[in-house]
Amino acid sequence: MPERSISRLSRRGFIGIVAAAGVLSACPAVASGATRIVRDFGAVGDGIRDDSAAITNAVSQLRSGDTLRFPPGKYRFAQRNPAGGAAMTIAGLSNVTVEFEPGAELLMDNLASDGAGTSHGIVVRGPASRVTLRGVVVRWKTQPALRSMGDGIRVVGYPSTSTSVPAGWTGSKGPASYVSLLNCSVTSSPQAGVIMMGVSNPTVTGLRVNKTMADGLHFNACRRGKVSDYIATDTGDDALALVTYYSATNGFDNASQTFSLAQLGSWSDADFTISAVTVAGSRANGVRIAGANGATLTDLTIRGAQSAAGVVFDSASPGADAGWQYAASRAIRLDRVTIENCQTGLQVLARPNGSTGDMFSRFGIDVSGLTIRSCPRWSVILESLGAAASGITIRDCTATASQIASGTGIFGLATTRGVILGNITINSDAPVVAFSGDNSSLITATLIRVIVTAPANASAGPAVQFQGSDGTVRTVDVTWTAANVGWTPVVIVGRANSGCSPTNPPVKITTLRVVPTTLTRPREVRC
């Protein structure tokens, strides 16, 4: 991501002090409640003739309370660089519905000669409240040649309870709230499928996104969102992203229309409920959560994020080698998550870069029902590139791996503190270090079970290894029926001058079970 030039404003100006309901006063006072048909404005919908002017005219006639309906047909929009930056721009309205009947689609045919996008499909810009897009289908006729301007659906408000925005802000004229996307679809957009920024109480249900050049569904500085039944296929960046950027003072970037907050708060992609998400192919992460403050995600199925992670939580302080900055996410719960055929399964990456305090290292993540298969660069990796990452609980996880990339493993802790693990089961087709704890303190685990199915290998390392770490593991259970009798399943390497001894290791294992029972050294402690 590019570096940004951030404009600053005071916290009072950013958060505001006026009730959000006041946004309605910025909308037209009289709602007509009319149903307008786009064909009544001259649109043909044959996919050949240019319906740009008719669509623009129809949208310009919308008033609060109106419905704009698209009958079945392919409504070709060929105008490049339209006013408002979109084929359809809805701003300053409330209680408006745009409805596509089955078989209707907005056919975007306005790429530049070099294959770059020249506009978004639909923009909703504050002040706006209770805008519903129902059955909307936005498809670019030609796959763009490069990531460029053009989100399928873009909603821009302002993260504030004020009825206005500060001087200098060009993204919108006021907040946006209660925007609903119901059974919508975006295909081949030059940028994101759907992006929402500074939006309160958004609802996204039944969204389908395919072949975008950037994220599939992206939220920045939103609150109280609900997402369900979302399917993303072959996205150019993260399939689902909850990202709120960090800056020393609350700020905004007019160029990218993104928000940065000085601390986690009620607008830090806060209080989200997300369920039934399916990802099939992504050039980045399946799900990315950065700078978020309160989200419950259930029933996620993520496949094919082959260049990144199925699910990633990351933070980055100023000066970290990340380009953008994010606080560590907190109050995040994941339940019933399946990750397959991704480069990495679940990753927590802290980049505190020597910052004081724990804003960039202390997470609040609770994961249960985690199933991971065929992720060669770690099924699970919890790590920090500075101060120890903390606040991570994984209650139960089953990881199955065969091809393990060199220098990696299956389940790893690296520079962590106080990680809590429940029942961890690892199935490995390769004689590698299946579970490793490196430079990690206060590890607490109920059960670490490793089952190795590889043929005997005289040079195999341990299945479970702790280096420079301490903590308590109630049970370690290792099975490798083909192992040589001299194989050592568990190795504990203490820190220098730590007082470690074979009878008093830094990581204490209450019960150790190994198969075969004939192994001569089931555990080795090196001090």
C-alpha cells in the first residue's frame, strides 16, 4: 500500500458531539416515495447501446423515500470519468432503495484505453441514511488490466456523531448510517468489490464478489456492522478486511478517503457480527483484521489464499516496515473456522517496532473450532517482531499438514507472552517440528497432541520443541509408530543462566505420553 499524506483535526472535531439522528435534517425535507423505473428515463438495457445518460438522469431525480428499479436487462454504462466519480451517485438522501430485478445488471464499459478504471459503479455518500441496494449487480464488461479506480459499490460517510464534517474533508458532506446491501453482486471491478468507510450500522447480506483487482469487502472506521452469507472468489487483495489505520492524531486522507484513529474506539471497525463467509481464492489474505475493536466471526471457510494467510491479525507501529500502521485488534472472537490450501493458515503478527506501551503488541483474540489443512508455511503462527505479542487464546485447533516449507513448521509461537492454548491436535505427514515455542513466556496449554505418519527417518528432529520459553503444558501426546527407537519426541532448551535443569525445566509438562513406548529418550532438556 502507498504511503499517505494525512490531514489532521482535533478529536472533538472528529468524533463530534451531536446526535447521529440529526443527519436526517441534512436530507430533503419532503420524501416523495415514488417508484421510478430506469427505462422511463430512456435506458434500453440491451447491453449494446449506451445507457449512461439515462442512468445519470434517473438517479438525479431520486428524492428521499424513492425507489429506483432496474427491470431485467444489461444496462451499459460507457461514460468515462462521470461526474461524482460513479455511474450512480446517491448523496444527501434517506430512505432510498435501488432495486435490480432478477436478470438486471449494471454493465460497466468505461475502462480507459490502458485498461484502467475510470469510475466506481455505485457510490453512496453522506449525509445518507437507510439506503438499501437490493439485488444490485455490477459487472465490468472487460477484466481491468491493473488495479485502478473503480469499486463496485463504495459507501463514504464520516466516523462521527456530528451532522457535519470538518473543513477540508472532501469525501462526504456528512455521516452515513444504516446502509444495507442485500443479495448484491460485483464482478471484475478495477479496485474493491465493496468498500465502506465511516459508516454506522451497515448490513451486508448475500454479497457475491468475483475477480476484483483489490479487496472483496473492506470496512474502514465503521461501527456496528453485520455481514452474513458472503462469498468471495479470486479477489486481487484481501477477501474480507476490517482495517482501521493508526495515526498519532485522528486524521483522514482525502486522496484515498481512508480514516486513521489515534486509539481503538467505537469507530475502529467496532461491534461487528460476521457469519457464513466463504472465500475461494485470494491474492492476499482470506480475512484480515487490523485495528479492529470488537467483532465476532463465525462459520468461515477459506480456501486458496496461496500467497498469504487464511486469517491474519496484524499490527504495525510508526516506523515498522509496513507502509501503513494499525493498532493490535482486541475483543475479537472467531468460532468454527476452516482454512485450506493457503500459504499460511492463521497468523498473528505484531510489529511494535520499539513503541512504548502495548498498543501494538497486546491483542484480544479468542479462537475456537479451528480446522486447518494443507498450509505449507505454518498452519498457525503467533509471532512478534518486537515486544512480545499477548492476549491470544486458541481453545481448540486441528491442523493437518504434509508439505512443509523449509524453515517453518506447523504450529508455532515466536516472541509471545501468556498465550493460552486448549486442545491442539497436529497431524503431520512429514518428520518436522510440529509444535514449537520460541522465546515465549507463560505458555499455558491443556493438550498438545502430535500424530506423525511419515516413514522412519534417522535424522528427524523433535515433534515438540520449546526454546527459550517457559510455561505449563498439562499433556503432551506424541505418536509416530514408525519412529526409530532413538528418536526424541520432545526437546526443551532453556534460556542461558535461567536456572534450568533436567529435573526443573522451564516448560513443565505434567503428563507425557509417547508411542511407541520403546523410545529410549522421550524427552530431552538442554540447559
